[in-house]
Amino acid sequence: MTLKKKLVVSTLAASMVAASVAGLPLSSKGLANQLGLSNVAAAATSNSSADLKARAEKLYAQITKESDKATLRALRDEVSALTSAELKEIFTPLRGKLDLSTTQEDTVFALFQDVSSLYYDPEYTDAKDILNNQEYIDVLKVIAEKGGVSSLTVDDIYAAVFGDNGLEKKLVALVSGKTKEQLLELVTSSTVQDELVNSAIDAVLSQTAGPDALKISTVLNNLSISSADVKTVLNNSRAKLTNDKAALQVLAIAYIGAFGLGVTPTPTPTPSPTPSSGSGPDGTTITLTPDQAFNAASKYDASKLVVTIGDKATVKLVDADIIKAFDTLVAAAKAAGKTEALTLTLDLGTVKAATVEVPLSKAIVEAAKSKGITNIAIAFNGATVTIPVSQFSADITLTVTTANQEVVTSVTNLKLASEVYEFGLRVGGVATSTFSKPILVDIPVNNTDGIDTDLLTLAKIINGKLEFYGGRYNGKSLAESRDTFSSYAVLENRVTFTDIASVQAWAGRQIQVVAAKGAIEGVGEDKFAPKSNVTRAEFAKMLIRALDLENKSAVQSFSDVSGTAWYAPYVAVAAEKGIITGRSADKFDPNATITRAEMATMISRAVKSMNPAATTNVTAISQFSDAAKISASLRDGVAFAADHNLVIGNAGKFNPNDTATRAEAAVIIYRTINFK
């Protein structure tokens, strides 16, 4: 096989195994000039074999450390060792749409592993003649047929990666004009890498028509394979690999060193308590900005401290090291002028065990509190659990078990979008399931095929029944704060009502989404009663549930709110946060209907409590001809809500003193959930 052909197929594999560096721009004169670099040799972007060969030699010349080469080979070996079952799981979003036979699927998997092995071996040892493998040629023909094109070859893949409208050119365009510091962030931040590559993938896969059409994009489009499906495959592959992050950083730094992408190595600075530098490809030091140093200090690599025995992995933390990491984070935050609550994330990497146990000693807990660390987060396999430590005064142990999916599928027909997790916490050796300060769980969503992602919600499984708690979906995972632990999973919660036709045009979708999140419920027998009024207690529950503010430790002092009332915990949180006030000093009047102005004010106070920087344009209410009817105590709240389009009027009026309907409440709750 020629080097050109090796590079083409292997770069495709890299784009599937590791989106973070696949096709990372290898420079161009235009980009180098924009970065203010002089005398930089531009990397070849033409299609010639000679250019590709020169590019490869220049790239791998940067990888001189045996440890770096070993890192690349470790990932190569790990990809080669993936089992058929693991590969099927990785490619789940594509398998049903490709509809290949078992033999054909196995051939695609073998091709995937072969080309991946080439990419992660700098010396190209054990290379196989992929192009001349008849099984690979035949399976590409089958995929081409299914995708409605006459043929599909490696050259077509080459065009999608290196061609004038390919992935590399899209990435170059996306990074054009970025500073040296921003380019360094591409190396150090997986989030930035993901955003960049996701944008490039979207751009490439959208080219299915006209002179810029790419055959591979046409095939995927005809097979109904979306960019979201491709991204899910990438995420699935990363979840199976333990060496990918280290290998990606080796390659990314090599790219920068080989092709002069704006990062200038500097001499090693005087040692500092903050992570002010990162290693360059030749062992020199790259200076980090204060923000980059802060981001680096916020994460502690605990992957080497994970000990797996059988199906249980335990993290063996060293108290002194974690306490030192606290000091580093505090110093970095001060240097960067950060004033937000500090969170140290213990990154366990990929853990191949059903149960993960993370003990945090009393010394670690007390040190975190004394040094101003608000949260300790534990991240592994795409999931994150963020624990507010101030509520604890003893050692704590977090346990997370990936349970059998039948825990959910046996009790509902709703679509499951994640693994099922059983969360447990021991405090001072005692199992504890309720917390005074909610713990944030961020669960990776690994199945969105045929799913309406607006309807994704966190479901609690207890005694064979489901309770829904909403959550915020970011395209990869769903986050929700919980003040109790149990078994949880992410589901698509489709709720239907038979009596909303009269409001469908302006409130139908909003009712569906808010009901899916568990923030608003029906009245029984598939009825929603959209035109019924809403009480003050009902709206307090809707608001607190929708905005993820539940906290059973909150207290209230209204004499007409019984501690045993169903709405008591919601009123307590709303009162504690200043979202609601009573009708008098000690009366809440829970069963009174809520007015539109009161509803707007409660929403505004809630939003501002979570977004202190949000401003109010007090003149916003002047758009309403009946603004004079708005009570003085509610004018600011209505103005904020109107200014941010949380409420709108009707025929130029706001009707502030009209009682709010359930449909109106659903709409305003929906807008609040989506407030940015």
C-alpha cells in the first residue's frame, strides 16, 4: 500500500475514533499569516502523494519521545482489541440504518480496526494492504448501493477529509484568526476540541447537493445517517478507550510543533503553585494564560489511582495530593480573578467496571471546606457527580453502579436514552440517601435515535415506579440536581393529553415539554385542563420543579402552610430564595389563584436568582396600554419578564390582574426553562 493510501484511510479512522484531532488543521500560509507567524513552512493541502508523504514525515518527526510513541501504540492496541460486541455498541446509531449482514458488519469493523492501527503507529508497522482486500472493496460497494450512489471508494473518503470541501479545510476556516492562546486551548480543552470538530462535521455532512457535494455525505444523507449519529459514534468510541486522551494530546502537540500553528514555546518559568505551563512536543514549556491555568487546576487526573478487582473499581486517593490540588486551584482562581464557587473535578477517565467507588476521607472533606472549595466532582465514562461538601463533617464514599437496563424497561415502554445508574453515598460509614444541599448528577445520553431530545428527562426508579425530574440536556448528557439518591436513568417522556386542542397552536408544544420534565402534571384521565386557573401553591411547585431548585432542607414560616402539605417543600424553597412573598407577613394564601403579574414576578425573581447579572429594562412595560394597572410591588418583575420575552401581551395589553390559566403557566415555564 502506498503511503498516500494509508494516510487517507487512517485519517478517516481517526475521525471516527478521536474527533478531537482528526483532520486537525495542519496549517496553511493564510492561517499562519493571520496568526502573525513569520517564516513558517505551510503544510501541504494538495492531494499529491508527495505532499502527504512529506506531511506525515514532518508530523512524526515531532514524536521523538519513546513514551509518546508508546502512548500512540497503546491506543492502537486498544482499538485492535475491541470485541465484536463492543464495536456493535459503538456503531449502534449506524447499524440499523446501514442494515448490513453480520458478515458485512464484521468486515466494516475489521476495516475500522485496521485503519485505526495504521494511524496510531508512527512507524506504520504491521500495515495491511487495505485497498487490495477484496472483502473491504465489496462492503464499500454494498454501502454505496444502499446509499444510492454508483460506487464508494477510498478516493471519495479522501475528498471528504482532505479535499477542497473536506473536513480539514472546514477546520482551517474555523480556526482562522484565533490567537496562539486559543490554539493552545484546542490542545488542553476537550470541550473546545469537541465544539470545533462537531462544527466541521456538520459542515461536511451538509454538502449533499450542488457542485460542492461530497459522495460520502450523499451516502450518509440517503441512509438517514445524521451528523448527530456520527458524533454519537465518536462519543461511544471514546467511552470504550482508556488511552485516547493521552494519544490525542501527543498528536495535537505534534501537529502544532510540525506546522507552526501559533503556539510559541518559551523557556521553563520559575516554579509556581499554579499550573502555568504545559509540555510542548520537544519537552520545552508552553505558557498558559490565567484562564487556561485555572481550567487545568480545576481537574485532577485520578485515572492512575483506579484499582479494579473483579467488577468493582475503587479510587485510591492520597490525601496530601488532593489537598495540594485544592491549594493549586485556589491560587489559580485568584490569579485568574475567578469569583465563582470552586469545583475540583477528579477525572477517573474510562473505567471498565460495573461499580465505581470513590472514598473521600474526612481530611479531604474538611480541607475542601476550609480552603473554600465548594464542590468535589467525580467524572468517569462521560458521567459526573458533583458533591457540595459543606454539608458533610465526616468521610464520604460515593458509589455508582451501572445497573441492568431491565430495571427500567420492565416497568415502562418509554424509550431509554442512557444507562441505568444506581447512586449511593455513605457518610461516616452510614448509608445516606437524602441531602441538605442537592448533588448534581450529569448522565451521558448514548441513544437519541428516533428520540425527541426536548422530551428527555431524568427518571427516578423507586419501588418499580418512575418519577420524572426534568434536567438540562446539552447534546451529550443530561444534568439534574437531586436531594435524594436512588436509581436514575434518562428517558424520552412522551405525555399526551386529549383536551388541549383549543390551545394547541400557542401552548401545545410547551405543555408537552413541560409535562415531560415533570414540572406540570395532568388532572387525571389524560386531561390537562388548560383553561383552569392556577393556585399560588401549584405555581410554586411548577416553578421549583422546572428550575431544578428542589431542596427538602428549606424551611418556611407561613402559618397557613402545613409542614405536611404537598406544596410545603416547594413554598419553602421559593420563600427561602426570595422568589415568593406572602400576602401578609405570615400568610401565604396557597389556595388563592395566581394573577398574571404575580406569575411574571415569581418567574423573574427565580431567573435573576440564578442569573444575577441579568438586567431589567424598566421601560419594557410601557409597551402595554394597561401598564398603570400593574401593582407597584410587581412592576419590576413584570418589566424583567417582558424585557426577556418570558411574558407577552395580548392586543397591546398585559392584563396583569387576570388569573393565570394552566396553559399560560406551561408557556411561561417553558420559556423560563429555555432562558439564556
